[in-house]
Amino acid sequence: MATEVGQGQSNAKIAGTLHLSVPTVKTHVSAILTKLGLNNRVQIALLAHDARMLARSPSGRSTGTGLATRLVDLVAAAGGV
């Protein structure tokens, strides 16, 4: 989900892509913000970029790489679950 936020997708777009409800996406985005001590979606995007979660495909579009592993590492670094 951090990858999609990093790509600038709206909650509705993320919900459609991941086959989730918009309230579920909002819950997950809020959890990411809380766990990592961030204030807004831009900070998630910057963190995703810094963690190299946003890679470029041959078409030039951003894609996620190792999302689950990187999020676990980021949450652990932020003090765990």
C-alpha cells in the first residue's frame, strides 16, 4: 500500500487496484502513518522512495519491489508493532 501511496494514487484508486474497500485503505494508510511516526501521505511517499520501494519499470512507471519485506523492516526500525 505504501507503494501505491508513493505513486500518488488516491484511496479510491488504491482500493480498486487492491480489491479493498476505501475505508480499509484509509485504515491501512493511517496505520502506516502511526507506526512510522509520519504526518501525511507525502512523508509515506518520500519514505517509500528512500527505501527504494518505488522502482522504474521499462515503461518508466513506478512499481513496488519487495514491499512486504521493506515495510516489515521499516516498522521494526520505527519501534515494532
